[in-house]
Amino acid sequence: MEERVLGRTGRRVGVVGLGAWQLGADWGEVGEDEALATLRAAVDAGVSFVDTADVYGDGRSEQIVGRLLKERPGVTVATKMGRRVPQEPSAYTLDNFRAWNDRSRRNLGVGTLDLVQLHCPPTPVYSTQAVYDALDTLVAEGRVAAYGVSVETCEEALTAIARPGVATVQIILNAFRLKPLERVLPAAAEAGVGVIARVPLASGLLSGRYSLDTAFGPDDHRRFNRHGEAFDVGETFSGVDYATGLAAVERLRPLVPEGMTMAQFALRWIVDQHGVSVVIPGARNPEQARSNVAAAAFPPLDAETRTAVAAVYDELIRPLVHHRW
């Protein structure tokens, strides 16, 4: 698999990684054995970067990833912190960071975290000097090798990119979320900050497998967070109205090259964007993990296809989301 430098971490990672939210919670039940089998299949197929968080299953995802690390110690693991407490800027202190960090290191079974990210904190946190001083202290203490941020908005990303210690920015980027292409990716590339592209399939919409009749379980955020009841609505279907998203998928479907799945097409589109370090699709089983990895083996999409993707976005999606995030 093609490798790219993960920003200021200096690490080289494969362009297709694995997001481990689905292995922890909020996507329907995934058994621990199947979760571990999914991780193994991803790594065996070439994945060298796994993204998790302390809040996914309240630590369950980290613990399962920790089991993988005992078998595959060379995998780069990024985790996130901050969403297990009320979302107040005052919670983002060095003492709390140390406590959260200790828990994640125990869950993952490591002495030093490869990368820790602030997990979409309140907007003022991104511009608070004391927060970055505390993160620098974690690095100095050897608790983390590097730190980054996960963001909801482009403005939050740009604020973080300007900070010299920020190694990576994680942001929603997919064919239904093009705004980061305008300023965030160019700014990150100029600063040497890595870009981790999350929600690459728009919560599965861009897999092309769903219809108006698809039923999501009560423990699946695609059912209970349609309007942002539990967390930012942009995390569910990229904030796009479900029916509109399905219509856009049908417009994109004829663009998919022969031999590609719709999901692989969506992932390849992201990999082709200048400035992206790694894309982190989730997977619920080994077959999905292997299929996602295969997207990296296809050649880049041609200019005509990229223009057609942008046209679908401009007509159907832009009016719904572009101004929000």
C-alpha cells in the first residue's frame, strides 16, 4: 500500500487505515472476537494505522485494539480524549489530560501513546494556550509521542494548524463534505500537519448499500442521532438529509469505474486529495476491512470524474452542509 508521512509525527502510514469506532459502540453490536478478526484482517491486508478513542464503548474499542497490539506491535495507533466528561472548556486541564492518558495507556497496554487527539472539544479549547502547554507537557513526560486534534469545523482545523506542536488534524472529508479542500488541506500541507480523513463513507451512505427502506437498530447512531440528539449531527451521514444523500449516491453511481465498488470509489476519491495523510473507514467484519484496503490499489480517478463528483456536490449537497462545517 502507498505510504505517506503522518504530518509532524514523522511516521509513515498506509493511505487507508481503519477507524475503530464501529468496534466499540454506536453502530450496532459487534462481538469482541469479530472485532479482533476485523482488526487482524485489516493489518494483514496492509493497514498500518488504527484510530480509536477512549469514549468508544467507554474504553472497549481501545482494549480490543490493545489486544491487536500484542500481536502486531508495529501498528501506529491514534486515540482521542475528552468526550467522557461534560463538554466544558474548563475540563481541558493538565491533571485531566494525565488521568485520561493513564486510562488510555492501560486500555491499549502501552507506555507511550503514538498519537493522542483532542476529541472535538468545545471551540474555545482550540485557541487556549494552556491546553497546548498541557499537551506539550504530556510529550515531555513521555506519555505521548505526538498530539493532534479532531475537529467539527474548518475554522477549528485552521486554528489548530497554526499551532507549532499540532502534528495532525482529523476532519470529516468525503464526496459529501468538500469544504476542507478549500483552505484546510492547503494550510495543513504548507504547515506539514497530517490530515486524517474520517467519516469517509458518510456513515455508509457512500457505500451505495442503503435505501429508504433500510432499518438501523436502536443502538446505531444512524437512527438515534439523525438530528444531533447525541452529538454533532455532522457525524451522522455527514449532516446530509438521508433522502437527499441517497439521491446523490444514485447520481454518483455511474461514475464508478468497472471493477470498483461504490465504497472503494468514495475512498479512492479521498486518497486522491492532495494533503490527505490517511483515510480511516470503519469496518464491522474482515470482508469489509479487506475491501476498504483494496481501494488503495486502484489508480487515481481522472479529472473528468473528479469534476463530476464536485458537480453533484454543488447541486445537491452544498446547500445543506457547506455553510455549517
